[in-house]
Amino acid sequence: MIKQTWEISQEERNRIISLHESATKNLYLVSEQNTAEPEKDSISLTKRVEFPSGFHSSSAVNLERLIDLSAIEVFLKKYKDKKIVIKLKSSESQVPNNDNEVTPKKRLNPGDLSKMRYETIQTFMTNWLKGLISKGIIPQMPEFINTQPQIDTTTPWDPTGLTSSQISALAKDPKYTKHQFVEIEVDAIAETEIIPTTIITPKFEKVETMRTRGAAKYQYNTALFYNYSYAPAAVLGMSQSEAESLPGALLTMNREFSCLTPIKEINLSSFTMKIVPNGGKSVPVIVLIDSGDVANKIPTSPKNWSKWTAYVSNSYTLEVPFSSDSKEFQSAWLFIYWYIKKGFPSDWNFISNKPENVDWNSIDSELQSSGQQIQNSSIEKQKEIWNLYPMDWYVKMVKKVY
């Protein structure tokens, strides 16, 4: 049971809450836009299976034996953080086709057998991939790209003058059978997700930032990865008010944070910082992976969710990829300070490795001169979603998934 495995004592709960009592409650609006196109880079793995003449079902050819599923699984594990696209192709030769899996054999029109083989491989791969999702090997169902089944046009069929046995032998000639196949192409596409885009005003240029991939794909996931840490708090048995005294979701739910575009005013190149908890608790949570319309109704089936781990700690280390005596190191920390203070300011209290060689006054002045402070609408939206799907509902869903 979830509560038995990850239960937090009242003493520790009070201690975590007390850490946050001195934190400021002033919240600011960060303007978010989606303006840039993702950058893509793809890697492919292709597997082909040849079918005997007139056969089309997975059982007739033992697809699980013919396809090197282990190679595909290794590929998916290696690139599980990328967008996976699967293209299925099916083909038949110009040999006149029968459906040899029925009695009596049934004559098929050109293209029919190719379509049947396509449907076979699509069903087979879908069921196999669902199994990988349920085991937590991949986070979500890859995208299938449909292609039209094809008929070979390069090798004409001409049995003129041949006996029936010769015709049967000709139909098995490799020049024909090599066109009787299904092909699975698995593409791992490195797509940089640019959501949300943070507008730094008035001093800085527009800067594109990224948290965990998919964190803002659905409103529900935004409610998990942004602002308050309601997800781990729910599993730990806390109330919503207690959850608001935990470190924010930037620290508990995300592994890293990226500044995707350079900031000329402070001579900062793009970079990614790691978010590392200093001890504390690892908390099993879930995130939404459904690929359909989930704007109004959150799926209740465990297959629509993926396992994730949140980290609730007294403090966190931010690992910046620059030398501590470099200008970029200082600039990166200035931007991190601005980002946290502008969006969820109390999280700054949980950072354990704040550098001493950075002058925060320039950013404080920027924050003070940025005009009227506006209530962060995304926090209100988060609370609205957690009111629709309360913390006890979430805990029940976590138990179903685990």
C-alpha cells in the first residue's frame, strides 16, 4: 500500500512545514508563449519480416519470433527521452494472391493481402508497446505514421507456358518473395520542447526555457510540474495547505531546467542546470501520458499514466555547467535567481549552494522596477484542477498505477 511504504511521520511533516514558514508569499506573473519551432534530429532502426505467399496473420508466421523485438526494446530504452515515431510499411508481389489461411482458399484482389499484413503488424506492435508501457520501460505510446500498402511494380508475373508445379515453384522465387513483407521503422526524434517561453522584461531579451519534457503538454501535467508540490504531498498524506509549505514543483518534480537561448545583456549562452536533492525522501508519483483530448476529463485508467519520482528534501543543489570563476557562471546564477524569484520566490530558500561571488542587487533592482506585481494565474489554475481532482483522488490513482 502506498501509505505504508512512503508514510511520513507527523514530526517530520511539521519540520518540513516549519522550514517554509519564513518564505515570502508574494507571487509574480511570468508571461509564457510558444513561438519557436522545435529542433529535430532523428535516429532510425528498421526491421523487415517476409511473409510466405498468401499468409498474413501473426500466428501464421510467428511474428514474435521473426521480429527482433529485443533490438527494438533496447533501442526504445536508449532513446526513451526522445519522441518515438513508428512507420509501418507493407508490400506484396505481383504473384496473384489467395488467402491461404481460410478453407477453401479465397482469391484476393491486388492490394488486399498487403492491407491485411499491415493491419496484422499494427495490431501486433500496438499490443507489444502497451506491454512495455505497463512495465514502465517506455513512458507513452509512440506515434504511428500510416503509409499506404504497396504492390511491387518492378517484377512482373508471367507464368505463360508453365505447368502448375512450375507456377508454384515460380511463386516462391526470391525475386517475388522479397516484395512480400512488412517493415517496421522506429525513429527516435530528438525534439527540443519549447514550453513555456519566458519573457524577461524590460532588461532582458525573450528567453526560451524548458523544464521536464511534457511538463506543460496538458493542463493536468502543468498542475503537477509547476508551482506547489501537491503531487508528492498527496502521496505523503498531507493536506493541501501543508503541501503549500513544501518546496515548489520546480525542485520536487523536475530533474533539470534549461535556458534554451542566449541572453546577450549578461553574456550568457544557453545551458542546462541539474536539480539535485540533498537527501530527503523519494516519493512515487504519476504523470499523465494520454495522447487524446484530456482538457475536460482526466483518464481514470492506469494505462494513461506513467510512473515518476518526486524528491522532497530540506535543500537542493543546482549544478550549473560553468566554472565557478567564470563570467557565465555568475550570469547563469543571475538568471536562475531571477527565474525563481519571478515565478515561485520561496524556492530560493531551499537552494543550498548559492554562490558568494554573485551580486544579486542588479536582479533585485530589476524585479523591483518591473512594475505592478500580478497574481500568478497559473497558480490559480493549478488550484482549480486540484479542486476538480482532489488529493485523495490522486493517491487512489497512484495506487492503481503502482
